[in-house]
Amino acid sequence: MAETTYNGYCVKCKEKRDFQGNVEVSKTGMNMAKGKCPVCGTTMNRILGKAK
């Protein structure tokens, strides 16, 4: 899958940032964008909705 830009909250920087990420399916069956914060490098997640 190609990386896409998503907007998420970085818990380390305490700010919303755009990050490059890939869509994965979580253990609970939700689509989730997962990537790294461009400033500090912390893993960022964005819940996108239920997986089909």
C-alpha cells in the first residue's frame, strides 16, 4: 500500500500534525493509519473507521 498523508495528534509534542502513514487493521477490527511524527519521530495513530 502507498503511504498517504493523514492528520493526527502527537502525544509527545501535544500538537496535531500531518504525518505519512499506511492503513492497517487493528486487533479490534478498525482501520487505522499508522506512521511517525515528522518532528519527534514518535509513532502516531489515526482511527479511520470499521474495516469491512
